[in-house]
Amino acid sequence: MERQQRSMVCQSTPAVAAAAAAPTAPAEAPTLPFRVGHGFDLHRLEPGYPLIIGGVNIPHTKGCEAHSDGDVLLHTITDAILGALSLPDIGQIFPDNDPKWKGCSSDVFVREAVRLMRERGYTVGNLDATIIAQKPKLSPHKENIRNNLCALLEAHPSVVNVKAKTHEKVDSLGEERSIACHAVIMLIRT
């Protein structure tokens, strides 16, 4: 008997189906105390291009082939902020087929993401970013990169973390044919 009752409860009636299909007015967006976003980017490394990471020009024999300056870290952070705000991604807001972004410095993208973040009443709670590149070694540049990120994000150094990892000579990253980055950001309501 109990099984039969459960079966009846699980069956849809025409009224339930109609109610489920009926359009409902969208609820007002909640004001959340914090939001979390993840960003990822990857670029091919080619000779003849500068290698710019976090707004810092890194001496190297190869750089990122890209429509803009190819700053893998700033692209990742931009996407993380946009994701935390549930906005379109960097490619939709700054399309690579638009000539006005050709060769553009990626700090423009971060500044716009920060403007949108502030406009919605948020500030950076913390950022954790990991750059993945076999070469060059990024340790000598991490402090300059972090300082530049703090300025761009209007954030205290205690909430901005930048790590660099190799890819143990595996795939395009480990073979020095590409560079990638992941970032997680938490935004806090101001």
C-alpha cells in the first residue's frame, strides 16, 4: 500500500504539469554577501611576441599569440570577476574579432571588470591565481606581478596570491608551446 501511495504522489497530474509549464515572473536577484568566480585561459607561445603576465613584461624568447597583448593572467582574472558576477565572459564583452581590441593592453579588461564589480557593490575578498608555464621561471617576477594586480584590483596585498607551476614537461604546457592560468576570486559585498 505504501509503495502504491508513493507511486501516485510521483505521477504528474494535468494541473501540476500546467503549473510547471506556466511562465513565472523572474524573482529579483538576491543580494549575496559574497560571490565566487573561477577563470581559466591558455595561449600559444610563439617567437616574436612579448610575454606579458599580470601587466609585467617578462623577458623570454616567446610570447603569447593573441588578439590583445595576450596577458594570460589578466584574462583569467577578468573572467573570474565576470563569472562571480554572473556576467558574460571576456570573449563576449571584448570579442577578438573587434579591431578596437587588437593589441590592447589587458589591464583595460581588468579595469572594466573591476568597474562592474564596484557598480554592483562588491570588493575583492581574495584572489588565488596559478600560472602554468614550463619556462620562463616566474619566481623573480611574482612580487612585481602581485603589486600590479593589487593596484588594478584596488586590493590589499594580503588578499592577492600568485603562484607559478611547471607542467612537468607534459603536453603543450610542459613542452613550452603554451601557457595557462587558473584563478579563483571571492567578491565581498561592501
